[in-house]
Amino acid sequence: MKQMMLIAAATLTATAAGCTPPPTQPAQQQAMQAQLDLPPGRVYSWHSSAQAGCPALDWHIVLQAGGVLDGMISWNDMQSFAHASGSVNVQTGAFQMNATEVGGQGRTATIDGMVNPRSGWLTANIHGQNVSCQGVQVPWWTPPPTK
């Protein structure tokens, strides 16, 4: 009888061990797995239509190593343009850029938003003198690999 009880207890222990959830991963390891797929060389290029408070815009932003964003945004049928630079957080998808008009009046604007984790598109908000753009969708393109 004692042997039967020991076998039953061992069986219950083994069964319970199989039902125990695995230990949680360290936060750093989870964060690394949660990084967005944002390869350097990705180009955000798009002509966005005019919206209330926002002119038609032409985008050419390049994603560089380390989440750096750099490029230009033009308006007024490409007669005016600004150099835009900033960065994207590859874990949260949040990005921020500052834009400074080249020539012209030297106006500045801030651009912030999110990278869509599924499509990789930018959803951008632009705030500057006499301009307020909300939810501008900017798709991406990646050049083919060189041989």
C-alpha cells in the first residue's frame, strides 16, 4: 500500500510539473523579440493629398541604421521643401522628426507619429506655422538587393 501511495504521489507530481507554465523571459529578451522589422535602406516615399489645414506633400525619407530617419518633404508643387531628420524607436514604433525649410522663409515643423507594426507604414502628424496635418499615411519601399 505504501508503495502504491508513493507511485501515485510521484505521478501527481510529474503531472503537475507538466502543467506548470514555463518561467517568464527577462524583460530585455522580450523587448528584443518585440522589435519591429525596420531594415536600414527602407524608403518612405509618397505624395499625400491636401487635407483640411494640410497642403499636398511629397515625402522622401530614408530609414538608416539605428532607427535614424533622414530626408525631405516638399509642398507647393515641389517649389518649397524642408530637410527632415529624426529617429524611430524600433521597439515601440513611435517616431519624431524636425523639419526645417531650405531657403524660403526658414520655417520649421515637428513631425511625430507611429510606424504601423503590420504594414510598416508611417502615420504622421505635422505641426508648424500655418500647417496642421493629422494622420498622414506614408508607405514604404525597399530597393532590391544589389548583386
